[in-house]
Amino acid sequence: MNSNNLLRKQVVSEIKKKRLIIFILIVLSFIYLGLNLLLGDAGFLRYRELLSKKTYIEKEIAEVEKENIQTKTKLKSLKENPFYSEKYAREEFGLARPDEYIFQYDR
């Protein structure tokens, strides 16, 4: 009976060791998955970084589109409105008609 009891204790001890090993493996797996979800290439921190880049790029696109619309409007005015093209030539290039004088002041 003593050997039977000793054998039973040994079996119970082995079962506890196996359970402990399985528990440790499960905990380590969850730690690995958690770290991977947080710090991995497709993790949360990378997601936040890409989201901020996306917002920045969308803001830049909106500014460039606004500038593009202004440039198209200016180009259309230059093509269609002779008064505007004359004004633009006078202001940007300092051009004048043959009988005019231009006075420019440094700012």
C-alpha cells in the first residue's frame, strides 16, 4: 500500500508539472500575441503612425487641390479677360505701355 500511495503521489506530481508547463506555455503565447499586436509590423503603434501620416497627407492633398483650383481660375482669367492679363503683366513683370512711366518703390 505504501508503494501504491507513493506511485499515486508521483502521478499527481507529474500531472501538476504538465499542467504548470501548459499554463506557462499559454501565458507566454498570450504575452507574445499581445506584444505582437502592440509592437508588430501590423500592430497598434504602427497603425497609429500610419493614421497620422494619412491625415497629414490628406491635409496636403486638400491644400494642393485648393492651390490647383486657384491656379486654374487665374489661368482662365488670363486667357479670357484682357484687363486681368494686362494687370498681371503690370504687377508681376513691371511692364507698361509705350507712353507710360513706372515708379517702383522698395518695400
